[in-house]
Amino acid sequence: MVLMVLVVAPGVAMAEIKLGLLPRLSATEMTIMFTPLADYLSRESGEKVTLVIPKDFDAFKALVNSGQVDMGFANPLIYVQLKKNSAALDPLALASEKAGTKFRGIIISRKDSGIEKVQDLKGKKLIFVEKDSAAGHVFQMLTLSKAGLDVHKDFTKLPFAKKHDNVALAVFNKAADAGGIREDDLEKMKDKVDLSQIKIVAYTDYYPNWPLFTTDKMSKATAEKVRAALLKLKPNSPEAGTISGPAKITGFAPINDKDYDMLRQAAKLAGEF
């Protein structure tokens, strides 16, 4: 099932741009969040914009791979996976959120665990969010590897916890010796976990945030119009607050595909690339 929402600014040309959105929330929520941005891009490009919201992540990938959308907006891991199958994908702009244009993960343990550094995780039980969780699994794999650990042999990987707070709870309750979560999710768990008993063993590298990208369906001329329009929405500017703010995006910044090369390295270690 795919929901298509037509957003047309008065007086625009009849050409159409289909923008596929990775459905991290319900179709109704995504429509409300992204309609102002679609309306803005309609005005700036002179072509009407249609939001295409598939039922799940796999359906989103299928839309992009089959050429049914002109643009896409997805998390960085999904982007590099899609780019591997289609060299024609081109990132137009990088989404900026409250925490900025980059994010990272952390590895946590209990303060009484005896774990002081990454190398101390050898032989321990580790828990992560989900196989394809960027900041709750993939980023940590590269950090562990850089510290000299064999990510396939040197520790026990427990069943995925599915949610970031479940990782923190497992560590706090000593069901796991350590765990990987997104950095800015730790503070959100203060009502579920006594954070005074938790310490951060390591920070992962920073990685670029979600990109908005084109497929080979879009002409270069139109792509440049859209890129220029996105980059006009400077992070934390009043205009961005009105147009992209409803989508929890503070604005957009320049991005290049090679900026995701370190993420590709991490994804390979995690078996996701």
C-alpha cells in the first residue's frame, strides 16, 4: 500500500515531482509534517510535488529501486544501501535537526561493571537496538573494530533489543555488560533508568544525518532547482522554521556522497552493506 498526497501550488507547471518518504511514522503524520516542504518545493521548482508514502521500509526501497519516485528522503543507512544498487542516486541536501547535521552513537555500561575502555569489552555480552540501526548498532561496529576487537568473535552479541530504552534497561539490570544506543537518546531514559549508575565507555564517530536525494528519473536542471531551494532553508532560519520545521527539520546543508564513505565502512562490518 502506498499513499500519494498531491501538493500543488497555484499556477505551477504541469510537470510532476514524486518525493518518496521513508515511513518512520504513520502516513497521516508524515503528510502533515512534509506538506509545507512539498508546497515550497512546488513553488521554487515550478513543478508540482507529490508526496509518496509507502507502508514500510522495504516498500520504500522498492519504490526507489523500481524508479517510481524522482526523489527520496531516508536515513543515511538506507541511502547507502540504495546507492549501492543504483549509482544514479545523488544526495541534494543534508537535513539538519535540533542536534545539528551529524549524529553519533555511544557504548554504555554500568559504573560498577569494571569496564573502563573499549578493549575491556572483549569476552563480554553486548546488546544493540536492531541490525540496521545506524546509531544503535552499525556505528558501534566500526568503533569496536578500530579499537582492535574482532566484531564477529571477541564478544557475545545478545538478541537485538528493538528499542534504545530496552538497551539501557538491559545494561542497567545487568542482563548485558554493555550496549549501543544513539547519544541523544540516553538523557531521554532518565525516567526509566537510574543514569547515575550508567557510564559512557565510548563515543562513535559522527556521521551525516538524513539526505534528500534524487533518482535517475529527475533531470539535472530540475535537480539543481530543488537543491538551490533546499539550501535556501538555512538551519535555524525563520524561513526554515516555517517550511521544514513541521517535519522536525531545522533546515538543510550541503552534502556529497563521499561524506557517507565512513558509514559504508561501518555498515560492512555490521553486515548491512
